[in-house]
Amino acid sequence: MTDDWGNERSTDDWGDEKPPTDRESPVGEPVVRGDASVTGERAEEAKAFDPDDPESVAAAAETVHAFATDSAGDEDQVFMLRGAAACAALVRAETSYKGAAERAGGDVSVSFIRKWARVHDLPQSIRRHVALGHIAPTAAKHIARVGGDARFHLAWATLDGDLTVREVRSVASAVNDGVPIERALADHGVTPGEVTLSLPPAAYRELRREAALAHDDPGEVVARALKEYLD
């Protein structure tokens, strides 16, 4: 599969020291930030951070320090994704969160490094919504706290259920406490899989016709068609 699945693993899976090695796209590569269809003209500003290049690691350390101490970019999703990429590259270069925090210097904390490195490890499909401003970077931090399919369910619920950052944090905490994602979302009025679609009139007409002939709900017809398409 693509980078979208290669990035599924959370950095929590490797504890406090050893970085993950299953990310398919290069760490620090501006896959999303460098896509003009997502970030427009700012794609030209996208910078890669190579954990195996001393000069690039030094640049990552400077970026992390500026990211941690500059609140001016708090609402700038591209600025935050760049900072997250720098955090991830620095962690891999130093082989630990603690080493990365020390290399960044100043008041940069281990928890800060960990949170944003996890954001960079989010699947590409989720990071694209962060870059587009559909998911707030502060919400992405909490989405990144959960792993596996729950991560996707929480991200899509953030979009379709209009969850606030506080609600995203609450759901993430519940899931990490062992609550099934479906129940955690239901507690906030969201049903996973529920989405409102607008179809062209002709497609809507045929969907309803097929559902009636098959004695099915339109959602079941769509689910079958999507499964066949995705397979």
C-alpha cells in the first residue's frame, strides 16, 4: 500500500527511546507540505529534513527550537506540519525523544517533541486534512495519540461530526483507557460511518432504484459498490 498505511503506526509503539522504522515515505520528506494542490504557493517553501545529514539535522534542531518558542504560527497549519517534520527527523537522528529535546535546546521538552513527532507519523490522508485546515493541528495532536483503525475513525469523526479539540482529546483519552472507539464517539453524538453525501441527480436516481430492487438500504448499496471499487 501507500504511505497512508505505512504511517499508521504511532510513535507510542516504540516507547521512549527507539524510533519506528516502518514509515514508507522518507522521514521529514515534505510529501504533503510540498504538494501544491494542498498548500498552494507555499509548496515551494517546503523543506525536507534528512536525519542522516548532519547539516539537515542542524536545520531541524533550529526549526524545532523556533517552533517550540514561537507562538506566532499557532494557527498556521503548514508551519505546524513543518515543525512536526523537524521533530520527527530530529528524533530519528538522535535516536530518542530525550536526545532530540536536548539537541533542540532551550526549554524544548520531551513531551513537546513526542507530541509533534507523532503528528508527523499520522497517515498521509489525515495530514492532508490538517494542511488544508479541515483538522486543527491541535486536534491532530490528540488524533495521533491513538493507533490503528481508531485513528482513522477519530479523524473522520472530527470532520463529519464537527468535533471540537476538547472533544477529540476526550475521545482519544477514552480510547487509550480501553473504551472502544465506537462507544467513545457515540458518547459525543457521533456514529462512525455516518456521512452526508450530495450526488448528481442521475446517480441518486439510480442509487434509489438499485436499493429498491435489491430490498436494501441505499447505504448498503453504496458500501458494496465502494468495497468492490477499493478492492
